[in-house]
Amino acid sequence: MSVLCKLQVKKMILTKQYRCVHSASCQCTKGHLSEDVIFLVFQRLNWNPNLIATLSCACKWFDDIAKRVLWKEFCRTRAPKMMLDLQSSGSHSADGNWRALGKLLIFCSGCTQGGLFDNVEVPGHFVNKTRFSKTLGKSFLMPQCLNDVLYVSEPCEHIDQGEAGDLGFFRGIFKSFASSNVKKMIINRGAQLHPTEICPYCKAKLWSMLQANMIPQTAKCRLGSHKDYIEYYVCLNGHLLGVCTLLPLSDSEDVSENE
């Protein structure tokens, strides 16, 4: 009887201490590190996103701690002012989860043929550093929605894309999108969710801002969009992704670069 009680107590302590969510086939159910140790290790590694992604693949327990803790710390380290603003409403989580936001910070989604942006083929890729601006985000808001907060990245340039010319891909995130004026306006205008494509960051459905007629002229002017071509989508979690044509380089600019 005493042995059985000890086993039950041991099981209760493990469940409470580690919040184990291992799968039945997981091989690391014994002797795994505590959350505190993992936190300190990744703090020393400066929240390396490649290593966080690798750890997530080990098992469900590691994936859980990466989602709840590691990606959050990565976001707070990579964009501290932006994260403070996004959480200033009292939220302890990010719309669409921290992993999705971490990917948004460092990954340009590009596009595939037959996808969101016509038939242009531009592979997605990681970027070393991207600046997100709330001031730039204001240019993407309709006059009725200027009280909303939107952070948008400077365009990631992809030069000489055939007939499409020079393209710039940008991405962004709304603060408290669920209660934003933009979401209310999208719904009031009866915008339809895209039937097949999903957000590359959180896998949620997407609204076309072009179809909702909610792309202001200020966005085109701010990005310097060539021939005024700009298109972007917003997902149910408030992630924004879009593309625009960039002004081509002049001959003088080509010469100065070669020099």
C-alpha cells in the first residue's frame, strides 16, 4: 500500500511541476530539464530562433514551452518597444500566439504561383533584421480607423521579377485586432474570407483589403508604389501581409551603385 501511495504522489508531483504533455511514444519522459533551466540556457543563447524551432520538434512538452515562453522572450528581445505596446492593453499573449509573431518578425512570406498575389513566384525566406513602424502602419488605415494601432515592416525588396518588375513584400500586425475598427469595418462591408489561402504565420483565414476597398491612397504614396499597385491581406488574428511594385532604379542610381 505504501509503495502504491509513493507512486501516486510521485506522479502528481511530476504532473504539477512539469505540466507534462508528452506523447505516448516520447522517449524523454524521464530526466528532462525543468522550465527554469531551459529558460536560462536559451537566455544565454540570446533566444536563437533556429534553436528554439529545433527544440520544438523534439516532443510535445518542448513544443509547449517554446510556444509559451521561448518565442515570447525572442519577440521581447527582438522588438522590445513594439512588444510593450502590443501588450499595454493588459494582454499576456499575442494574437495568433507568440510563435506566429516570432515568425512574422524574421520571415518574408513571398508568394507562390496561383496563390494570393497572381502568378508571381517568390520563395519565402528569413531576414536578418526588419524595421517595423507604427507611423508607417498609420498610412495603411482608413480615416475611420486611425485610432487603431498597426505595425508594418519596410518592404523586403525583390528586384527584377520578370513582367511584375521590382516587388516589395511587407508584413505587419494589429494591436488588439479583435476589438479594432478595421475588423468592424471589414465585417460591415461584407468582405469574404479567401476560399483557399491561409496566413503563413498562424494558419488563419484571410481577408482581402483590396476586395473590401480598404486600401487608402496614403499607403500607395508612403511605399512609393510604382503604377499604384499594392495589395494586402489581413488574417483573423490581425497579421498583415502584402506586396507592391517598387519604383525602378534610375540610370544614375545604377551607376552610383556600380561605383
